Amino acid sequence: MTELILKCENLSKQYRIRPTKGMGWRRNQRVLVDDIAQFTNLFRGKKRNNHKVSFWALKDVSFEARRGDILGVIGSNGAGKSTLLKLLSRVTEPSHGRAIINGRVGSLLEVGTGFHSELTGRENIFISGAIIGMSRAEIKNKFDEIVAFSGVEKFLDTPVKRFSSGMEVRLAFSVAAHLHPELLLVDEVLSVGDAAFQQKSLAKIKEVSENGGVILFVSHNMTTIASLCTKAIVLDHGNVIYELGNVPGAIEYYLNFAKQAQLKHKAESKFTQKSTLVKINDFNLIDANGITLDTLTSGAPVDFMIDYSIDPAVNLEDIGFTILIKTLNGDVIANLSSFKEMRTFGISNPSGQACCAIEHLPLAPGTITMSLVVERKGEVLEMIEDVFVGEVDRGGHLREHILKERQGWVEIEHDWRMG
């Protein structure tokens, strides 16, 4: 049987919620008093009082990984993905449970993790190698390859604090991937790099796997997870909701879970809203044949339909809609605002449907969410998160080289009209 590299047994992390009110010494005073009280209780043999002052960022996570495995870690914000990687990289210690790792660990977590900002890129390469147990001779042997891959040759003797976030990520990934770790941990931070470097990095991850390394890869891009990973696990609020296994099954489970959460949100409140002046009754995606969609297709036409009701006392000409398209980690990649089209779009009835029509959707494959904003002359009356959660599938409408350019902010041609 293939050699076991990683074994997690009931790995858990509990954090205490500190007081947040007040500033300066008053807040620190409350923290100090709380710590003294907790210590006194423990000294007297009383149990620590964690009621309403703690939460489990990770709870009883167990799985194994063997040589050559590329494990995808899937979950929404707050699921515990980054906490898992921090525990495995020894950035923080578990509250209980353990992780048994046979070999070196390379990690790419938050920007700057593992680097000393005052030292140069050259010095940080040697420090990073020494931290994971490499000799100076081993690091020298890989040095030129690390630098060439990162593309920061001109800035190698510059303090890292003067690097851009992209430069820092490129160097950090290059160091982590070239020092032959048995376990490589890669968080979503890899997305800071440009598209060309991301593709080069994914190829390097596969190479590490082919050489017997294990990779834990956190990403919100389901297309990347599907193409890269050999197994996947799904987390939600610190708990495993899909045991490590089949990648297509994990992705399908996660997307269905996200969609069910979205539908539950809509069913319970018909969108939680604060404004009494405007109400959003429904939001749907419609294809060219009038069929409601739960998945988008790159390059295909789509209409975003908003069913609304507005207080008759409101001046309808002042009202506008904005649809924000985001990645699952919350980065806005497109802004579809009716205010840009006010000369051709105007609400004529206090209740009805507004339509944002797109002839060709120029989004690369991946998972997205949408938020809906209702404004009145720049004043936000309502902002409803997650009116849509789903996938953008690869279609035959856009050429591959165009899709590669659509990884960041996207200007989408759209037309607002009454439905």
C-alpha cells in the first residue's frame, strides 16, 4: 500500500471570543480580568466557562492522505478550511485531536506567512528552507530554480516588505514547491498571482504530486478542484459534511448544499430585507427560451429577472438596481448597474419585473454568487446577498484564450429594461 503521509485524528480547534467593545486600555483591562477569572476557576478545580465566549473553528476532522494524493478542501467562508491548513502547518496548535505528518511541510497560506518583511527575498529563501529542515547545500542546489520560477530576479536583494502582494506570493509558492515537501499546503492566496503564474503553479502542484508529495489545495473554483484534485472533502462551520472521497461527488454535494442554503434563505424570509420602501419578491436567471436556469454557461445569453414592489410614494425615477457578481470568497468580479443606463431604463410601475439582459456572458468557468442592490440616488435601500449561488459551465461560445483573460474584473455588456 502507498505510504501514509498525513493522518488527521479528530483534529479540532476552539477559539475564545474576546470582548470587542471599547478601546485601548479599557478593552485590555476587560481581557485581563477575564483571563484572571478563568485562571482562578481552573486553580480552584472549576471547569472553564466557555458558554457564549467560544466557538469551534474546526471540530473532529479525520482523514488520511497517501503519497501522490491531491486533496481539495471545499467550503464557504467560515467553513474551517484555512484553520485546517494552519493546524497542519503548525501555525497554531489544535485544541484536541492530532495530525501525524511523515515528512517536511511546505505551506502557502496568507500573504507573507513565513517571510520576514525586513529581510530580502534571497535571505527569506534560505530561512524558509532551514525552517522545514533543509541544509544550506540543499537550498543552494535549488536556489536558481526557485528564483527563475518566481520571476523576481530583479528584486531578489530587496526587503520583502517592498514586494507587491503578487511578487510575495510568487516567491513564497516557488520556495514551498521547490524544496521537495512531503506535504504542500496551498490556500486560496494563490489567486493573487496573474493567470499565467496560476497556470504554472498548478502544473508545479501536479509535478510535486507525481514525485510523491501530498497536496492539500483550498479553492473556491470548482473547475480547478475538478481538474487538479484526486480526492476532496467538504467542510461547513468546522464540521465535515462530505467525507474525503470522490471529487465530482464532493463538488456536486457542495453546490447542492450551497443552493439549498440559498433556497432556504429565500423560503424563510423571501429575502431578508430592511427597507419598507422596496421589496424584492424573486430573482431568477432565464435563458433564451424562457427557461429558468440554475447553471450559467460561458458565452451564452441570459436574463436576470428581478420581481419587485415599490412604495407608491417613492419617485420611481430615483430607483435603480445593481447586480454584483462575486467569487465564493467574496471578491466582486462584475458590476451590472442600471444607473449606467438611466437614459434607456426607467421604472414605470410600482410593481413588476426589471430585466438585466446579457447577450454573451464573458465569465470563465467556476463557482459564483450574486448580490442584489437597490439604490435611490446613490442611497442603498436594500442589499440582498446570495440571490444566486451556482456554477458557470464551459460553453462553446467563447474561445479558450478569451476565457483565460476573464479571471479577474470583467466588464460585461448588458442592457436593462422592464420585463
